[in-house]
Amino acid sequence: MKGNKAVRMMSAMILIALALTHFTGQMNLFAPTWLWLAAFVGFMAFQATFTGFCPASRMLGEGKKSGACCGN
């Protein structure tokens, strides 16, 4: 997944949308909500495009042989 520009853009859009909902007053991200799950997924996908480390593939047992993320 390292260098995957499409995943990088999609995860950035998730994080931007969450930030906009917080700063426009539609949702308080300081309160414990399910939006933190979306923030976690967006951040993990975003960092995986730079580092190549994908925690989801580690938990599912994929990518251990080659160190690649999500089957790549």
C-alpha cells in the first residue's frame, strides 16, 4: 500500500471531513463517539501509504511474508 495515492486521498478526505464536522460545530470530537473509529481508520490508512505498515493486515495474518500491506 506504500505510495498508493488513491488510498492516501480517500483517507485524507475522511480526516478532513471529521475535522470540518468538529470545527463547524456539527459534532464535538472531544466527546467519546463512534466518529473516533472513522478517525482511527482514516489515520491508519493514511500512515500506511507512507510507511507501508498496515496494522489491519497484521491482525488478519496477511502480508507477514513479504512485509507488504494488504496483499501488495
